[in-house]
Amino acid sequence: MKLFIPGPVTVRQDVLNEMAKQMIGHRTKDASKLQKDITEKMQKIFGTKNQVLLSTSSGSGLMEGAIRSCTLKRAACFAIGDFGEKWYKMAINNNTPADLFKSELGDITTPEQVDEVLKTGKYDLITVTGNETTTGIANPIKEIGEIVKKYDDVIFCVDYVSSAGGVKIDADDFGVDIAITSSQKSLGLPPGLAFCTFSPKAEDRAKKVENRGSYFDLLNLKSFIDKKDNQYPTTPALSLMYAANFQLDYILNEQTLEKRIQNHKDMANLVRTWAKKHFDLFATEEKYASNTVTCIKNTKNIDVANLIKELKKQDILLGNGYGDLKDKTFRIAHMADFNIDDMQDLLNRIDNILGF
Ligand SMILES: *Cc1c(COP(=O)(O)O)cnc(C)c1O
């Protein structure tokens, strides 16, 4: 099966092979080195000098940990789709005071909107979706960051789960305190590992928050790795870490991050051009369309379920629209280690099925 869904993605065989290696003790120097190596490589993916924390969980774990560990007063959660709303629900389920600010589906979170909300002085943490997988939209994080910088006491958290490793991120430059991602999307790894940046400002904040939970207490993770040479409080997913270390070497040294980002742009352009020719983009403004996943408006009212069924017969998995957008949209992910040829082949197959 070739997976054109927005995660999990098809993983290269040599990456999978890394996971078959024998275990090491998680309290050994080898474990410290492995975790330190991954951390330093992920700093390049995120564009940060801050500490990167690893988590044996999917990305949602760190999203929950971030909002719970670092909200003292109240969190403002900006949503442009389901994943943005999920962050708000995590806050509520943890008794963390929060308000939800939704944009129309297809639109972005605007810097002006963020300014209006922060001006009230009610909030000391915000969550923004870097790349909303359900609508195929990338928010203007740099521009939003310019606004957030005016508010000294606000912690800026960004969900880059479906784009880190496929797009350029300059977390420090953008003023992002906690940037989060998962292994199974643009990084091209199996699911089960998550990564986040943790700024000194976020760390200071967490010290003031009383009930930070335990497994996803970001301050506890940070304090532990500081004291224990990059080791973690609980047993980490070593197999996934072998794979991550190997894949990050490939991305940074063999492929280079620049070429990987360009490859994502090229794939996105190909799919968007095709989508506009036959359908329409779900994104209201094309300049905010995501470079890792395209959400296509089903303007021809095709039978999406049937298209997915026909592709499955050819060992290809494609994504329907998410939640309320099912059948009204469908999604083509162009992330991780696919290239232009993979995307062209997929589009040709869709053309054949739909008689284009
Ligand atoms: C997939 C996804 C998540 C959830 O990540 P998990 O690793 O499944 O927990 C969150 N946000 C976005 C934008 C996603 O695409």
C-alpha cells in the first residue's frame, strides 16, 4: 500500500530496518547519546536553539502537555479546523481555563484577530495550528509571531504536526515558545514519537503552574534531561528513536533540508495545479494552501468513497475529507519521502478512474 493520507505515511525500508536493531539500556551512555543526537537534529528541523523534548506518544500528548503545563491565567485557542479545536478540548478536559476562537473553514487565523484577543489582557498562552490538516491550510505563523512578541507574558504554542520536516520553520525567529510535531507525518517515520521545542520563557512559566500532570509535564521532562544527561523519566520508544536518528541524518545530510522543503513545494504545486484544473482548492486564498496536504473542494460532486475504493484496488490509500468535510472535500497528502513522480502517478490513476 502507498499511503497518500496525511499520516501515517509510507516509510522507507531502510528506515524501517533501523527498528529491528537490538535494545540498549535506557539508563546508559548510549541512550543519552541517542537522545541528544536526535534533539540536536530536531533543533535544525524546528529552527531553534532551545531545548527539544522527545515524547513516547503521538503529537497530541505534547499538545496536551503544553497547554496544561504552561497556562497560568487562561489560554486562547485559535482554530481553523478540527485540530485547532482539539487543542481547546484538551484544555477543558484538564481544567485549564481556555477560550476558543474559530475562523471560517477555509480561512486562516489572522494576526489582527490574535491582536484583538490578546489586547484584552485575559490570556497568557495561545495555541495556533501551523498546518491544519483537515482544511489544507498553513497559517502565517511568522506574522502572528510579530503580534505575539508585543505581549511579553504570552506563551506561543504552534501545532506543526503535519508540516515539520516538510516546510521551513524558524521557531526562534517567529517567537514560538513551543513548536510541536509527530513522527508519522512529514518526517517520514512510523507513528509513536513526538517532539517539541521548549523555550526558557515556557520553562519559567511552567514553574509557576501547580498542576501540570505527570507523563506530559513538560517541566519535568526538561528538568530530568538536564539532570540525567538527556535521559527521560520513563522508558522511551528506543526502536523509534533508532529510526528517527537515521531518518534525520538522511534529511539533514544526504537529502538536505533545503531540497526536502523544495520537494514539498514542487509536489504541492503539481497537486494544486491539477486540483484547480478539475475541481477547486478548499483554501479561500491559495497563498495559504499547505505544502504538505491539499484539501480539494468536490465541486464536481464525484463519489469520493468510490474513488477511494478504486484506488485501494491499486494498493493506494487516499484520504476523504475530515469530519463534516467528508465527501464535500477529499485530501491528497504530499509529504515525507514521496516525490513528483509519485504524485504524478497518483494523479494519472485518479484521472483514469474519473475519466478526465
Ligand atoms: C495528525 C495531527 C495531529 C494529531 O497528531 P497525533 O500524532 O495523531 O497525535 C494534530 N494536529 C495536526 C495538524 C495533525 O495533522
